[in-house]
Amino acid sequence: MTTTPLPAARARAPLWVRGTRALEVAALVVIGIAVLVEFVIAATRSSPAGFASAAVIAAGVVVGYRCRPWAGLALVAVAPVVAAVTGWLPIHNWSIACFAGFLFALRGLPGLPTGLVVGVANLASVGWYYQTLSIHTNAEASIAAAAALALAATGSAIHSQRLYTAELEQRSREAIATREAAVDRSVAQERLRIARDLHDSIGHEIAVVSMHLGAAEVHLATDPAATAADLDAARAGVRSVLRETQDILRVLRVGEEGASLAPTPNHGRVAALVESYRAAGLDIDAELSGFDRPLPTGTSTAVFRIVQESLTNAERHGEGPVSLRADVGERSVVVEVVNLRRTDGRDTSGGGRGLVGMRERAESAGGQLVTRDDGRIFSVRAELPTLEQEDS
């Protein structure tokens, strides 16, 4: 299954969000040019005060941008005050401080404190230089304060929106990953279902064919008629395997969701299953009761497959008679199969996949299955509900 790489989702961020990095660079360029101009003006006028204020604000920008934003903000705010106190016109410094406040807020400093610090410093520097805060004679002080607040608020808003967009992108990536994991899980469950149906249905038929061929081998030298009957039964079993395989392939081709590979089992279906094993030579003591009651589809399929797998295991790994009890009550169906393990030295451990499949069948129908093995007696007991299970 092909999936869209997660980095591609990141590349689809809005254009203006991707441009916030360019805003940082632009702010740095503007500040750098303004500081350079300030140094040139101070050099042409041979003003130590101009050099000092320009150096302080340049240091503040570097410190705040590289490592310590609050310390850098403090230096940036002090620079116009230093200019005003030393008699240097602070207009360049407070303008640079406004852009520096925008830059620091864009990089994460809270907008309101940043704007207040720079705004108050700008207001104080211009008021000190002109010796008045009256808007009628000195509107520049109010403009300096308002500009600092506006630029810091703008930087903070852009930063918050960038964080919000990044969070949305992260959630989208997580949602995509969750959806893909759910799809993969569904595919794995469907593969498991198909494998389980193959094991249950075709495995049963092949076991019956093997029993008939074994009987034919025994009868070959002494009873030609019985041998012919055994071979006919084996041939019928092979046809059944082909039919089951074609059914499975047909389901795979049409992609039927949750299609069942066997009809809903009832008393006749289970009884026919038992008789097929008896005909193949397996000694079965069976008691089936209550199967005239209707059963949920999941429970019916589970009962049939559990009986089928239990009898297949008994034929492959057991000896002697097999005891089968299946009773449909008002609230549950109880299936119990007991057989003896082989004592002829053949390996009777099996692969374990059949037991896992039976347990999954029982759990999928809302029931449970328990196996017991003392080394000689092996038993399977399943209890399944007779009522439809409601989704929680």
C-alpha cells in the first residue's frame, strides 16, 4: 500500500506562513541598514554619543536575536534613552527599537510586554530630548510609543498564527498517520480472516481426503470394492477442496466486505460435518441438541468452524474415539470436544495455528474458548452467546 510521505504535508503550509522567515530576514536587513546609517551620521559629526547609542542598540539586536531575547530587549530599549540623555537626536534609535521589538515578538517574546518596554523607553527618550510630552508641541513622543506597541503586537500576532498553523499541520500529520495505521490494521485483519478460512475449510477437506486415501491403502490388497469406495470418497473430497478454493478466489475478486466462505451452519450442517469424518474412519460419539433454534451468523459460523477444527485436530493428533457435545441453550451454545493423544510416537504437538484460529473465532462471536491438555487427554470447550452482541 502506498502512502503520501509526511514531509509533503509540511510543504503545503500557507504561503504567508512560509514567508514569516522572510519577514525576520527583512527586519534584520532594515535594522542593519539603519544602524549602519546611524554610525555614518555619528562619524560625520564626530559624535561619541551617536556612536554609543548605535553600539548599544546594535548589541541589543545581536544579543536578543542570537541567545537572550529579554536582555537584548533591555539594551534596545535603553539605546534611545542613552541618545536623548547624551544630547543625540533619538529619532533613529527609537525607530530601530520599534523594528527590533517587532523582530523579538516575531521570534516569540510576548507582544504586550515587548511593546510596553520599547514604547515607554521611546516615549521617555523623546520627552527627555524635547523636554515635553505635549502632543501639541511634540507629537513625536506619542508616535514613538504607539509605533512600538503596534509593531510588537503585529510581530506577536504573526508568531501566534505561525504556531497555530504549525499545530494544525502536526495534527494533520497525526491524523494521516492514524488513518494509515487503521487501514494497515484492517488489511492485516482481512488477511488473517482469509488465512483462517483457508485453514478451517480447506484444511478440513484435505484431512478427510487423507483419511480416505489411508483407508484405501489399507483395503488395497484385501477388498477392491472398499478401495474403490475410498478412492471415490477421496475424489469427492478433492472436488470439495477445488470448490472451496474457487469460492475464496471469487470472494477476493469481487471484494465482498465480510463475506462468509461457508453457509450459516445449523444442525444439518454440523451433523453432515460429523458424518463426513465418520465416513473417513474417525470414531465419533456425538450429541447435538437445541440446533433448531436460530443463531446469530457469527455464532453459527464459529460453532461450525470450532467443531470442524477440533475434529481435524483429533484425526491428525489423536487416537481412539472422539467425544463431541454441542448444546444450544437459551443464552449460550456450549461445544466440547475430547480426544486422546496418540501414543505411537508420532509428534502430536501441531503448529498451534488451529487453536489460535478457534480462539479468535470464539472471541469474534463474543464468546470464549478454553483448551486443556494433560499429555494424554486433550479437550476443547467453547461457550458462545445465542443473542446478537450490541456494539458498545
